[in-house]
Amino acid sequence: MLIDSYYTASNGKISFTREQGSNFAKQVADDFNPIHDPDARRFCIPGDLLFAIILAEYGLSQHMEFTFTGMVVDGIELVLPEPAPELAINDTEGRQYLTIHSSGDNTRNASLIDTLTRSYVEFSGHTFPHILVPLLAGENVMINPDRPVVMYDSMSIDLDRLDIGTVSLEIDRSTVSINGKRGEVRLAFNLLESGSIVGRGRKRMILSGLRPYEKQAMDDITAEVNQRKLQFRRL
């Protein structure tokens, strides 16, 4: 499947190297957040990789809710429980990182799972700067350019049916609420097959360390992200 090379599975457990997490972020999600660089001091595995693994390991259900409760770093082994409507993904020490609620019909169709995974993580990876920067600018705030803190809190998907082929994704609406230096962003999106809506989804992020908006600073951050992408593609 699409993500097979981005994690290691053995005896009901999964683990990651920094290179696997970083390669997924850049090669699949087009996400160049420095926190996913192999040499990052505060490195973490992309939440979208965990989402993709859950679909690969447990299949796609019509309704799925994901809540991220911890940051996964390299070397941590996560235990995959037996399939159930309510799942908690913990490490071997019992620390929790993710919960999943599933309901409705379920499919293991690898082609559908791959196309949905790619469509979602590409959308999610482009949240910054494509969506967040103009959204925050409208509130006259921005993230800290020296230490951006954007926490992936939760996401959900609802599919009308599972007998679909290729899936694309389009943003429906986005909202942001600001409370001092903290903020909450909610993104709603539609899932489409051949232009017709076949499902809907939501993503929630928590921001901290917000400060007054400075256009030049945000232009510099955006230019740096674009330069990082260009350099990676030249490799």
C-alpha cells in the first residue's frame, strides 16, 4: 500500500525512524514543517502518518473520529489493539497517543484507502501556509516565526457510502477563534467522486504563541517553506 515504507510493523506493534516520518511528510503530504526534519530537536512523527496507518491496518469505516492525545517520536513502539469501534493507541509503557471511534460499514479496499489517504494528507499538509496564513491574517495575528506551535488536535470523516472509486477533497469552510495568544482553527471539507459530494470531514488545530500580524515576517516564512520544497525536489 501507499504507506508501507513509512513505518515498521512487527508482532502487533508499529514503530518509526526519523527518516520514515520525514519522508512521509515530504514525499506524500508535501509538508515541510521543520518539526518533521530528521535532525529537528523537537522532532515528531506526522499525525497524518498515524491516520494513514490506522486506515491501512483497520480499514476505512463510513464514520471515523481521530483524537490526538500525544506526540509520537522515533523509537516509540505503539501497540495495535484488536479491531473494535473504540480504539486507544498506546505505547508499550501504556502512554496514550491516539483514540479512534468508528461506526458504519467498513472496507479493506486498498485502492480506495490509498486514494483517500493521499487526498487527505496532501490537503492536510498544505494547511500551512496556504490556509492558515490568510486565515490568521484576517484576525490580525500570526504564529511565532521562531517557534511555530500548531497542534493537530482531531479530525473526522463521514462517508455516505463506500462503493466509490477515486476520491478528491475540497475545502468547504474554515473558521478561527482567538483568545489572547491561543487560537483554535476548524476546517471543514468535502470528499468528492467525479465532482459529486460523497462525504464530509473536519479538522481541528490548536495554536499557541500567537502575536500581532507582521506581513513581512509571514512573507519570509512562506518563502522559506517554498525554498525548502524546491531544494528537496532537486535532490
